[in-house]
Amino acid sequence: MTRAALALVTLLAAAAGPVLAAQPVTLKADTVDADGMVTLGDLFDGAGQAGAVRVAARPGQTVSLDARIVQAMAWRAGLEWANAEGVKRILVRGPAGAGPGAGAGPVAARGNVEVLTYARSLAAGEVVQAEDLVWAKMAAAPADAPADAEQVIGLAARRPLRAGAAVGARDVAAPQVVKAGDLITVAYEDGGISLSLQAKALGGGAAGEAIAVQNTVSKKTLQAVVAGPGQALVGPAADQFKAARSTRYALR
């Protein structure tokens, strides 16, 4: 390689470095949002131009954000938050003295509002990731529009979803972990007694949902609660698992 070519390569590498490297940022000690739309600038010191990127709406006086989701959104915007403290949730509050609903304008149903939209098209059954969502201005929001990306991340598309379309709660559901025809293990646990049998799933379901299964030996059909991939429960353990799942999603 000639000296001129080597100098050109060195120059290009030096120029590319700052573009490709993520900008280190630190979480603010007091995260305050003034207008009802939480941005990276509200959360981090040193966010620069990426500070305008929207993270979530604040429909009330406070909103609690999943730190892992915030970290992923920051990375996508070119920021690196190491989270050395191991923060799990970030509480963002409105301005001091503001009422419970202050600053909630951006999530109004009509007008030039901020709405969560799909950053790319999703196929039916595909699981929504943090990078699949982006805030955008639209003339109106669906009646079931989520105020926080966390409400739909990790759920699966019920049908094909188009890039740029507004997100609605009815678009998604818990992902199916058992499909019709799968051979699964059905377990019964109660008072130290543990039994299991092999069964064929007669329908598909997500964790916490009840499905019909058929005992592969006796051919009898029974109802079981899906506990995970290839697993289902019957008896008291099934009721407890189903109740725990319902509570979890009610708190989202």
C-alpha cells in the first residue's frame, strides 16, 4: 500500500470513529418531564441531539419505566448507558405542583398528538421488540393506544401490522408457547404429590391460558393451563399459575 493510500485509510478510519461510537450518558439524579412526553433528554445528562427522542408518554403525575427498555431505546439513538448501578425501573415525575393529570396533552384522542407507532412491519405471531416502536405525530390516536411502549413490548402481533401504523392494545396478545398438535407434559402438584403425563395439545395457547389436551394413553380429554413451552398444569398449581399471570398483566 502506498503512503498516500495508507494516509487516506487512516483519515477515513478517524472520521468514522465518532460516528460509529455510542455517546456515553449518565442517568439524571432527578428525572422530571415538563410536557407529558418523556424524552431521552429528560432521563440522561449528555444526550445531545438524541435528547429529543421520545421514550414514553406520562398520562399522570408520574410514570415508571423499565430500565432495560430505556437502555435499548437509548442505544438505538446512539447513546450508551452502562447502568452500572443496576437500576431496574426509572420513575419520571411531572413538574412540582402539577396536578395528577397535568402534562397529559400528548396522549389526547384527537388533534396533533404523539402516538406510539410501528417502526417496521410485523408478521402475525412476531414478538414486538423495543426497536419496533417509535413515537410519531398523528391526527388521532386509537381509543386503546398505549401510553407506554412497555405495555406492548414482548407481546405478539395478532395479525400483520404495517410500519407507520398507530399501535393499539388489540393489535397484540401474549405469544403462544404451545401449538395445536404439540406433545406436552401435563403436571399435577398438590400437597407434596407430583404426577405427570404426556398429552397432545388440541389447541394453541399462551402461558396462563387454558387449553384442551388429550392423554396419549387413555385418549381422555381434559383442560390444562399452559405453563411454558411444552408444559401445562392441572389442579391447584394450574389455578395459582393462572392467577399469578393475570395479576402480572393487570399491573403492566
